[in-house]
Amino acid sequence: MDQYRVVGNPIKHSKSPQIHQQFAASTQQDIEYSAQLVAEDDFEQFVHDFFAKGGKGLNITVPFKQRAFAMAQHPSTVASMAQAANTLWCNEAGELCADNTDGVGMVRDIMLNLGGHLAGRRILVLGAGGAVRGVLALVMAQRPALLVIANRTPSKAQQLVESMHYLGRVKTCSFAELEGPFDWVINGTAASLTGDLPPLPDGLLAPQARTYDMMYGAEPTVFSRWARAQGAVVADDGLGMLVEQAAESFAIWRGVRPNTRQVLSWLRQQL
Ligand code: ATR
């Protein structure tokens, strides 16, 4: 049976095995997909051995996405822009290929599942770490009217934009310097993980503004609660992004795109 893994550290709570097993069942693909904990020092050796033994594909999660990109002989354009990869496979010549499906996953979730539009909108992105790096190229591809990146450490936002020079005109600032109104606020900080909220000024949201938290949980995240209190008409979380990025990886590996709707509603019930 064709072998797939999701690799990270930690990895225990990954939902990817359940998601991919459901995709496989619904598309009649005979695959085995499981989670693999890999020690920090062992990542490159693990990837090498996995493909040498005939493994078909890897999903890569924290903290290995940048190292996965660095290993690839054939990174996709999107992975090169992000300098991070979440999907690995080998071509027929046995060379390592890499893509990053996080940005496609988020934008597909926003547009197809949630009926949102980013084109021509004023967009604020919070955070300047790996999560944001993975999605910026796809957000910019939607041609927003304005893209501002605000971060607790503003110099990191500036460095991120400078390292992604293809982005074009993107403004960066601290949270305190922020001035609205924005049509969208996308939270890519790790603050929700610890139940923290970035210190955001009031009045950032335009009428009809929507928000998207890349994190998710059984209850609305602290960021989503803030958004509702500030008047956001819709405050979505990132569970759909998780499912959509997985579907994109599955399509790369198997050449068939699974339906995500049922998996997403099933996962929501499990939270
Ligand atoms: P990830 O891969 O999840 O993006 P990361 O690369 O460590 O993780 O980036 C975490 C992001 O969340 C950063 O933008 C970080 O801000 P700093 O650059 O100032 O460290 C942001 N972050 C983490 N905890 C936060 C908090 N409590 N409030 C606001 N921002 C926070």
C-alpha cells in the first residue's frame, strides 16, 4: 500500500491522518497515512530514509517546514516564495519535490467554503511567523486594495516583507500604530494557542468587516470573540484551512481532488 506520513514535533494531536483516511475512502484510493514524531536532529535523515524505502508522500508541520523546503530539489513557486514547504514527494527520477498548500488552503476556505472575497479589500494580517509566511503570496494574488502586516515585534514583519520582495507594496507596523478601517483581519499569530489576544486598538473594523483566525477550537477563539465584540459580521476559524490544505496535498499526490465538505463538518463535530 502506498505510504504517507505527517511529520512534526510535537505531532500527537495532528488531525491529518483522520482527514487523509477519509479522503482516501471517499476517492477509493488505497493508501496508508499516519503521524510520525521526528526528533529535531533527525528530520533530514528521516525524509531521506522514508523516500528511499519507497514512501510516496509527506506532510510537514511545525517546526520542519523551512527545512523541508531547503531539502527539495524541485520546490514549487509558492514554496519558494514562502521558503517553507508542507508537502513533499518524489518525481520519477527520484528527486525531491516540494509545495506549500497552506495559502491555497486558506484562500479556498475563505472563498469557496465561506463565500468571502479578498479582491479589492483592505486586509490586515496579524503576525509575521511561519503561519503568515505560508499564506501571504496567495493573499496578495487575490489583489487586495491594501495589505498591512502588524506584528508584536514590528522589525520581524519588516524582515518578512523584505525577504518576500515579490509581494509588492505591503505596509508593516506594530499593533499600537494600526489605523483602520479594514474589511478583513486575518489572525496568524500564535497568541490564540495560549488564549492571548494581540493588543489591538478599537475601531479597526469597517462596517461589514469579516475576520479569519488561522487557529481553531471547539469554542470561538479569543480573537473571534474580540472580532464579534468589535462588530465583525462574520468571525471564522481555521478548521476549513486545515482540511483544504490537506485536500490540496492529496490532489498533488493522488491526482484526484477529494470533496472537503463532509470531512469538514465531521471534524467540526469532533472538536
Ligand atoms: P508560527 O509558525 O505558528 O507562525 P512563529 O513563527 O513562532 O510560529 O510565529 C509566531 C507569531 O505569533 C509571531 O508573529 C509572534 O510575534 P513575535 O514575532 O513578536 O514573536 C506572534 N505571537 C506569539 N504570541 C503572541 C502574543 N501573545 N501576542 C501577539 N503576538 C504573538
